[in-house]
Amino acid sequence: MIFAERRSVDALSSLTRFAAVAALAFFAQPERASAEDVSTSTKGASASPTASSSEPVMLDSIVVSGDWLGTGLHNSVKSFAGARTVVNKEAINQSGATSIGDVLRRIPGVQATDNSGTAGSAVSLNVGVRGLSGRYTPRSTVLLDGIPLAVAPYGQPQLSFAPVSLGNIESIDVVRSGGAVRYGPQNVGGVINFRTREIPSKPGLTADASVRENIYTSGGGSNTVYSTFLGTQLDSGLGLALLYSGMTGRDWRAGSDERVNDLALKFRYELSPTSEFYGKFSYYDVKSRTPGGLTVAQYNADPFQNTRPTDYWNGERKAVDLGYVNTLSANQEFEVRAYYNESYRSSTLIDTTGKVLQNQPRNYNTLGIEPRFTQRFSLGPTKNDVTLGYRYIRERGDDNINNLIRATGVTVPVSRFDNATDAHAFYIDDRIAYGRWRLTPGVRFEHIESTRRNDVLNQTYETNNNKPLPSVNLSYLWNSSLTLFTDYSTSFGPVQNIQLNSQSATNPLRPELAKTYEVGARWTSKRIHAELSAFNMRFDNQIIQIPGIVPVTFQNIGATRHQGVETAIDYAFAEDSVLRGLDLYANFTYTKAIQESGATSGLDVPFYSRFTDTLGVRYATHGWTFNVSSTHQSAQYSDTANTVAETPDARIGRIPGFRVWDVQADWKIPGWKGSSLTLGINNIADKRYYTRNVDGNAGRMVGAPRMVYAQGHFVY
């Protein structure tokens, strides 16, 4: 199996030919068959058997959805024309994950990295998809309930401050490709949506609470994670939900204390049987002390020590999002969303002399509005769902650097920049159903105006960018279980705030551009869930910092090629089998991400493993569920030159691969429906592994040691 997959990687260049043949086959069908799409959206659409060729073309019903993928017409994971994985709350809990990164690294094609100054903390999110940089997740569009999570999606997409906690999440939806038209701007690495817990649909009080204690057997750390949920649906049509998740304590490094508060109030009001008004008010704050990297000698002496006790990050976000959706008729739907958030984040880090604390406070406010309209109509033998949408985002903010002289206690302002971006995105796509075929061509056009002002030097930098981004997805519903798909998409990354300083007549920075081809198959039945996909992506025009130039200068010179194969399978034994209750699952990913520009052309991109996998077995019997699982990643390089030998400061050198094993036992409390007690051990063998941080606090960063945890979940 693995060898076949590796051979298929060599054939990735034929993806364009596959797409052309598939499109030709689409238009050359002598007679049409028909199959209803099977929706796995939260609205609970049921599965449908394959229809005969004499039946009419069917699509998902247009329903009131308020869903991040739009009308409800694109919610089907089963028939989605692209690589996509949804992890629900049950799977999250059974994974034993302590962070969002722990969950994401179990998804094919996704790697969670810790090569930033906030590695291992709750402040940031560091995720790379298909060989793209994972430091602060700069290449993916990350959403929370369909709303951009980044403090400034265009000007600063990096999630050095990620206002989201695992305790309030209902599901994580990762679209690795095939969903690029509607969502952006940073969708080179796909779209990741975190969905918070849903408002109950039944009257009466729905309530639950969880508390979990994590204890590290090395390093001496422990912390407590707690969450609660209260919700109800009133007879008046008003639905309410209060969500809270928090964490206090420290992680496995000395001086890694953290505090997190994540609070949200969601509402939904039914205006009519076909329309509703909904929204969310939220508040998030975090403070985390970040120990930083260690030299080789320091790591060998004590990998859990903290040589930077003064360093910490903190942030706060206040946000509101509102929406209105109306199913105007059986063939029409309109939805509009508006959101506003104010964010603050700051880092305080000691310099190399130990005499100066550099403080970098940043303030942002972001306003967005997104109306869209979907029209369904028949055209000859086809049915069409045409969606027309528009998105406006207004970003305003400032970033500052202040130096605190420790000997005198005097704070010296160093720099202040004011940033402003106004971005307009227009998109249109048409989901065409012809028998068992589903073809979705679409295009998004981006118009971006950005300004950055240096208040100290009284200098202003400006850029205007326009970019059309076409894509096409094609799927074939072979039967009620098997979907074949292929897609082509163009994605881009706009010029960011900090890069605008380099903008000039002789150096006119342009948006980064990626072109991705993908082909795959998905099998979904009662006992088997499996997926196989291959991808080929060229990422051109990347804006990178030119080494050795002062002041810091960025240019459009970077290019990389990303190819790979992603597989996943889950097999549950039948209820009448002697092995009933047993579930086996595994995934395997091969990613070849190669630099294609400069002196390091032909070498691997840094901080990405070519091989990753997850293996596991789950067994449920008499109220007990037992899980044993393992995750693995192969070796990485920490620099573009792919240096193998490690420097004494541990900034550069090959990073060994590693595998860890986890075990968990969960017990459903009899007579207390939904309540449970859980005991687990992560990294059961206490495997010692590390990554590298390449920031100003560079060096080895030890991975999480053995952790024992106990959790109680109680439902009212």
C-alpha cells in the first residue's frame, strides 16, 4: 500500500491530464444517472441511496443553515470535491489532545510545528498544510464559526495570537483543497474552520461541565482545564448558549505558567419558518510565560529548564458577529454576516545582552461584512446552484516596539507604525449537477488597498493589488459510498503590513500565488471510512526576507513545489461480529516540499517532515471505551540549506523524527446519561524529542514528556 502510494507521487505531474480527461468524460456522457448528495451537515440531512438513471437530478435541499461553507448546498463531506476532514467533539476527546495542535497533527497532510517563540503555549497556533510554513499558520485561512480568526486577515494573518480554545470547540473542519473560491485571502494551505458548540434545538436547560487535570511526570508541571456549557431553546423562537473554557497552571517547562479565559454567548432567533437571526458575543484573554530555546549544553544538562524567566506573551480579543439567513423559496437563499473585533497582543522578550526587555504591543480592529445569494435553476439536463457573494474587510491597527532598560527601569520608544487595509472580494460559483457528476467552476476577485505609516520617520508605504482567482472542482458519485474527485484552484497571499516597508518603485511587491491540482477518492459506509488523495502545488512569487540586508528587505523571489499523497482509513467491525465494538484506524501522508529558487533550489523546505502517520485501535464494551494510538513524524531540517550538523547554540541542524504512544480509558457513568470519567496517559514511554526555535530566543525546545490526565465530564 505505502509503496503504491509512493509510486503515485511520481505520477503527480499527470494531475492536469486527469482533470482534462475527467472534464471530457463529463461532457461526453451518453446517458445520465442520478444520485442524491449525502449531507453530513449539522442540520442532520439523511443519507440517500444511489438513484436510477430515470430519476431526476437531485441536490441537497436549500435549508436555513448559517453554515461556514454557505448555503447548505456545499456541506456534504461525503461528496465534497476535495480533500476534507472533519473531527467531531467525541473524536477530539478520545484523542486525549491537550491542544488544538494535538488534534490537527492527526489529520492527513497537516503538521503542527513548534519552531516559534511561543512553542508549546496556548497563545499561538502553529500549523502547516502540505509542506507550507507552520510558524504561526500564515498560509491557511483559519475561521471560527466562519469568521476569520486572525487579528488582521490581510495585514497580519499570522496567528501569533490565536483566540480559540479546545474546550469550546464542537468540531474542526479542514479543507486542504477544493474550497478556495469563497474563502481567503490566505488559502494556499486550505481552509480550517473551528465550530463552537451549537445552541440546543430542544426546550429545557441543556448543561454540562468538564474538568481535567494534566500532570507531567518530567519537568514538574501540571495544569487544570475546565469548561462549561448552558443552553436552551425557548418557545418564543429564541435559542441561547453560554460557553466558557479556561486553563490555569503550567506546562512541562519551568516557568511556563499560563492563564486562559474563553467566553462566548451565542443566540439564534427564528423570525419565520424559513429565516433566522443569529450571532455571538465573545471575549478571550491569555497570558503565557515562554521559556524559549536551549543550547545543546543547556538541553543536555536539563531539557526542562528556563533560561528566559522574563519572557511572556499576552493578548485579549473582544468580538461580535451577527448574521441573517432566509430561505426565500425552494430555489433561493440569502445570507448576510457582519463582524467586528478589537484585539491586543504583546510580547516581552529579553535581548541577547540580558540588559534590555523588548516589548512589542500591537492593537487591531477589524470590521467585515459578507452578503451572498444562491439561486437554483434547471438548464437542459442539469441543475445549477449559482452563488454570488461579496466580502469587505476593513483593518486598522498599530504595532510598536519599546525597549525597557532593566538597569534604570526607563522605557524607550523605538518605533510605531500605523496600518490600514481595505479589501474587497467578489466571488461567483456554480454547482452543476448532471446525473452522478458534480462540477463547480468559480472565480474570486480580490481588490486590496493597504497603507503603512512610520510615525517616527514620517514615511508612508502604499500598495494596491488586484487578483482574479479561478478554480474548478469535479466529483463523480460512483455509488452511495464512493466519491471520486479532482480539482484545480488558484490561491494567493497578499502583501502584509511588515512587508510594506520594502515597497518601492524598484521593488513593487506583488501578492504570492499558488496553483494546486488534486485528485482523490473517498469511501463512506457504515463500517468503512477511507480517503486517498494526491496533490501537486506550485507556490510562486513568495515574499521572503533577503538575508544580510539592513534595513530588513522583502522581495518576490521565493518559489516552492509541493507534491504528496494522503491516505486515511477507519474500519469498525459489525455489531454481529465477534469483534463488535472494535474500531481500527490509520492514516499516512507523504509530502515532498522542495525549494525552487536561489542557492538552495532542490532542497527540502524547513520544518516539514516527509512522512507522518497515525495508528490507533478503539474498543467499546459495557460502557467502557479504550483507546491506544500513536503519532509519528520523520526528520526535518531547520534551515533552507538543509544543514545536518548541529551548531552549539542549537539554532541549526537536523531535527530527528519521533513516535509517541498514548492510551486512554473512558467510563460512562451508569444512570447519568452523557456523563463520563476518563483516565489517560500521553507519551506513555516518556519519549524525549525536540524541535528548534529560530526566533531571537532560538535553540532546542523539548517536546511534551509523559503526561497523566484525569477528566470528569458531567451532563445535566
